[in-house]
Amino acid sequence: MIAQSARLFSSDEAREGMMSFLQKRPAAWAQ
């Protein structure tokens, strides 16, 4: 479970989601 969570949260999409939240801006999701 921990390894799976780490893998999911290290993806580009997860990183963009977290950074956009922290920077209070809309996320630029990949299409």
C-alpha cells in the first residue's frame, strides 16, 4: 500500500496537482 501510494504521488499528474494547489492556481492537466 505504501509503495503504491508513493508511486501514484510521484507521477507528473500528481506533482502538478499538488503544486497547483500550493500555488493556488488551476491545474494544467495533461490531455
